[in-house]
Amino acid sequence: MKVLGIIVEYNPFHNGHLHHLKSAIKMTKADYVVAVMSGNFVQRGEPAIVDKFARTRMALKAGVDVVFEIPTIYAIQDASGFATGSIWTLNAMNIITDVVFGSESNNVSALSKIADLIIEEPEEYRKRLKKHLKEGLSFPNARRYAICESIPDVNSEEIKQSNNILGVEYLVALKKSNSKIKVGTIKRIGASYNSNNIVSPIPSATAIRKAIFEKRELKGMPSFSVKILEEEFEKGRGPLFLEDFFEIAKMKMLMLSRDGMEMLYGFNEGIAKRMMDNLGKPSLEEFLSAVKTKRFTLTRIKRRMLYTLLDVKRDLILDSNEFGPQYLRVLGFRERGREVLRKISDRCSIPLISNVSKFNDSLYKRNVNVSLAREQMNLDVKATDLYSLFFKKNMEKKLHRDFQRLVIEK
């Protein structure tokens, strides 16, 4: 049995995602498709446009058989942490035969060569990386230059493209974990990751979110995605944007103070001071612009805002990245996905969670770090509660939604 694993956010699901899904199934001749998906907050440091349950419905409508949640502690990290959590989640199922990701280069061999360099860290590479960091560059840019100097045939422009960056990190995580999962990639088509052009036949998710923010016509999406979005908006469960969280983030930063922020993950190199110094900016755009430097990218600042809101401690991220996800949380499945879900339940190396209310009982069915599992799940629940407080209608602003929502079956 061939089981394809895909790593997604579907924020929201659009025609480019549909192309990737269909092409990956065709490439691998997969019998089943299992997706691991970010929850209510995503890797670029923002809330998802609609919640994880709505986006699960999109995935199932598109043909995914089972959807699992990437624990929040990984979903809101940089590319390396995101890839670590995603790949380890797929590994833990002990049934995934293939993983296929989108990339701009469409060259697994070239991306694999970069992954080997990152893992092996030869002395010359380390020296080049250190030199560029001393020049004040952000870590991603410093590493990009060091890689290009170490592997002359690497295209500098290609390596900074978002899907290529993630592709390299997926390969690093697969290699480090000695995974037996086969790897494939599909060339990204349509608008680029950060394009705002909604007119493109296959616009980016960025362009679609911008159109939603500006209340313009939605294009480039399957009809079922548009319908689910419209239903969620009508019920007041979205759309949500980082701007909605800005005032509460400022209050949280003010209460924590610089010293309190520096106890959280990632608040080194003076970023806490820059954020505190600019709390008086009236808008999110002005705040981000004032804090941004060559070293502190916009995405990095946004993630730190989320770490502040969710109280993400340094030790939780370090332990999670060392020991991996401690459970598999099912968000939904199709009728035909029951068989593969049963096999995952039999073979998985960590607990399979379908009902959060029974989470503690499930922990003792597998050999896991119980304390770490509870911390990871507590963050998932906190993230959902925080997200729900910003729904547009008061009747939807309910806490403990993770305990109340059942697994979605289609």
C-alpha cells in the first residue's frame, strides 16, 4: 500500500494546492493521501484566515483522506522547526511511503546537496556563515550566501524562494531522522509565494488573503473552498488577520516588559528592545516597519509577536525540536480514509488523539514524554482559545473548542 504524505497550511485552499495534490498522487501512484496541516496559527507568524476545522473540510473536499494537525509548537517556528515537526509527525505514523512537496526549482538532487551541507557543516561553510552574520545579515540570508559560496552551482535567487527553503529543511529533517520515506517535488506554478496579484490564473494564498482583507472578489479557488469561506464568514468565524491581534499583543508585551520577553524563545540580539521601543506605533504596519532591520525580518518579528501572545518558553521549543511531536491529533477523515487511519492507529509510535477530552488517558498507550506531550497539547488548546476570542460574532467566541469539536468525517 502506497501512502502519500503532504505538508500543508491551505490558508486557504486554492488552485495551486489542487494542482500539487493531483500531481503528487499521479507521481507516486498513491492509494491514500495523508496531510499534516498547521492549526490556527501558521508558519509566517500570522493567524490562519479561517480555523483549522474549516480548512480541514477544504482538504477533505479536495481528496485528502486523513488530516492531522501539526502541533502549534512547530507550526509557528521558522522553516527548520516547522519541517522538523512536520516530518517527524509523518515518520511517527509508520505507514507513509512518499512525501511530495512543492518547490520553485523542482530539483530534489540540488536541494539534497544543500541539505547535506547544512547537516555536515564543514569548517569553511561555518566560517562563511559566521562572517555574514557578523555583517549584520539575518540568519536566512547569511546562510544563503554561505551556501552559494560553498556550492558554486547553486542559484542564489532560487535558494531564497520560500518553497525551496522549506524543501531543503524537509530533506534535512528526513536525513537526520534516517527516514525511509521517499521524496519527490513538484514545480510550483502560478504566482510566486508572496505575490499580491489576484488576477493570475493561479494566484498565491497571499493574494487571496489580501483580496479577502480588501473585500474584493475571490479568484483562483475551487468552488468548494469559496463556499466554505463564505459559510465561515457568515457565521462570524473569520476572516482573521494579524491586525486583529495587534492591540492585545501590545498589551501583553507591555505587561511582560523587556526582561519578561527575553525569557521567551527567540528574543535575543536586541529584538525585545526594538519591539518595546516601538509599542506606541498606532498600526501594525508602522510597528513592523519600525522594528524591521536587516537581521530582524518581518516574518521573524511576527513570530515573536505570537510567542509573546502564547507565552512560548524557550525550553518548550528546544525540547520539542529534540524529542519531536508526542501525539498525532486527527482533525478529519473521509470515509475511504478509515482503513488507512486504522493502520496508523495500529502502527504509530506515539498516541493517536481523536478526542482531546481523553488526551491524558491516551498518553499511556505509547511510550512518550508525558510532560512534554501535555505542554504541547496545552499550547494547541491555548492557541485555539486565543484564536476563537477574535471571531466576529459573540456567540462563536467560545473557549475550549478543541474539547467540543468532534473529528470531521466526510
